[in-house]
Amino acid sequence: MTPSPRTPLVLRNRAFGAVWLGQVLTQAAVRMFQVGVAWWLVAYAVDGGRGLASGLFMAVSTLPAVALAPLVARAIARFAHRSLLRGAAAAAGAAMAALAAWSYAGDLPVAAAYAATLALSTCQSFFDPCLTTSVPELVDDRDIEAATGFELSTQSLAGLGGAFLGALIVDRAGITGLAIGCATAYLCAAALITAVRFHGAPASGEDGGGEPERRTLRSILAGLPFVTRILACFTAANLFTTAVFVVIPLYTKSVLGDGGSTVSLLEGSLGAGTLIGSFTGAKVAAERRPTAVGACCLAAMAAALAAPGLVTGRWVFAGGLLVAGWCVGAIGVRFVALFQRLVPAADKPGFFAVMQAVLGATFPVASLLFGVLGDHFSARTLCLVQAAGLVPAACVLALLRAPDDQATECAAGPAAAQPVGAER
């Protein structure tokens, strides 16, 4: 019996549903680990320089996505996508199992936590762009936008689930319990991916297919000036938005004087907002230019992040993060779906790898910068700095206009816009 088109995509396309669930588990695990260890550093492991310690940890967590972008692009283009996804998840699970054994045997040095997040983030830097590239191999063209929404909702589910559990687990079971939970999630994800088959156009090296000509990462961006300008705006915005992961534990400890339960509440609010935004973002002002919608979302995010800087309160901060998360989710759905249609098929492996690297390039800088500032200024001041930094990016994005040959595809929905690179 053919499933109804109204049936959720993850139920009528079991292969995509299994891979999506695998991504939910992997990103929940990496967020759980990042939030848990960041709280462990602030609350238990470090006495002086807590801002620098947590900021450095978050910076290390993002280095692989930036440094390994060319290698990731080549691996996605060369190897079977299912094998790459499965291998990345299994390797991350093994790393977490080793960390659990080390911490159970004795006191865990801070350096070991930094090394573990480096290994975990390296695996994730292969997993995420590979899955994004694989979406057309798992779903029909009419389902690309729905699949994008489900895929991006993984980020919010991770924030809502993994980040909510991270600090609580550390308070109750320490790093050992945290590492065991992460290892279990990654190994379950590897098993899910092993059980499904990918369809559609095979990756290079699969089924004897020939390898299409690949361009360099620089030439890919040079051929997409409109997309590159959008990426530049969001990269600048990320310098301020991603600092929230450093600000949350500092605000909880120094301003609110609370514990891991409040960290979980704040992280969960951010994740819940992103989840809602991921599923509703495609319907928000669908008739308007994506750049105009993105600019409005950045402006709303600035106001939301400024609120806890002006008014101290757990629920004020939680409400602001809920709104900011919704903006992140809505932006993600609109623009990743747009990129799926504007980027030629042959360039997608390289583009999504470089997209992850470009957007993540500011994260280490933001983490270190706001970590150092957090040792000298109040966390309330950091909230206001974040808000002020988003305003210029919103203004520039509002002024961007698509070239005439791309304007139709920017405005078209999944049924009206044929992917770039398809035969016309």
C-alpha cells in the first residue's frame, strides 16, 4: 500500500527515516558531550579562568570542520556515502567508549576532555555534510525541502535532548556517565545506517560509476557569487550567535548562581525554538525574498539575545533563547533548501563541506573571544555584545538581491523549481 503524501516523510521513506534518526543520535551525542564538558569545566574542574577554559573547549570542538574541509569534500566525492556515514559514527562511538574507560579508572585530566572533543568533532565533520549531500539519494525531488527540514531539525533535537541531558548527567554521573551515553548513541546510529540502502545517483566509486569532474572549493564559491555573499553574512552573524554556548554556562554560574538544571533549561529552550523553526520555517513569508526573511530573523534574534542583558532572570533568558532558536531553525530551512537548488549537482559535495567550514570558521574565534571577555565582563554585557553584532549582518543581508537568472529559483517552491544541474 502506497503511503499517503500527507504521511510524514520519515514514515513513508523508511531509508531516509533511519538515516535521519542516526543523525539525531549523533548530533544529540555531540551536543550532550559539549554542554556536559563545558559545564564540568565551569562548575567542577577549573577554579580560575573559567571563561577561557570553556571558550577554549568550544573552540577546539569546531576546529576539525574548518581545518578538514578539503579532505571532507574529497572523501564525500570518492567514497560510498553509507560507508562514510557508518564509519564516522562507529569511530566516534569507539572514542567515547575509550574516554568512559579512562574516566572510570581514575581522575580525568582536562587535556583528555579536549582531546576527546577533537576526536568527536572530527567524526562529526565528515558525518554532517555527507548526510546533507546524500539527501537527493534518499528522497524524490518533491521531498527535498521536507527532507531538509527534517535534517535541520536534528540540530534542534540535539539541543533539546542532548544539551538538556548534558549538564544533568555530569551533575549526577560525572564524565563517565556522559561518555557512556555518547558512545551508546553513536553505536546505535552506526547500526541504523548499516541497515538501510541508498538509492538514486551513486557516489563516485559506487556501482562502477564514473567520477564526474570536480572543481576546487575556491572555484565552486567563485561560480556562486550570490550564494557566497549569503554565506559571508551568516558567517559574520555566527561570530556572535555561536557565542551563546559559552555565555549560557557563564550566565548560569555568575549571574543566576544556579546549577546544571538551569543550564539544561536554557539549552533546551534554544533547542526547542530551533526545532519549531525547522518545521515551520519553510512556511514563513514564503512569497518574500529569502534574504529579506533572513534579515528579519537576524533582527529578531538580536532583540531576543539582548533581553537577558537588560533584564536578569532565568525565564527571561529562556524565552530569549526560544525566540533565537526559532530564528536559527527558520533560517536554516529556507537557505539550505535554496542552496540545494542553486548549487550544481557535481559541486554539492564540495559546497556543503565548504559551507560547514565557512560557517564554522568563526566559532573558534567567537568561543575564545567571548571566553576571555567572560573573565573580565559580566555575562549580561556579553548578551548585549551579541545582540549589537547581529545588526550589521542583518542590514547587509536585507540589501542582497539575486541575479535575474536565479531570482525564479530563489522564489520557487519544491514543486516549481528544478534543481540546478538537472537535465532541462
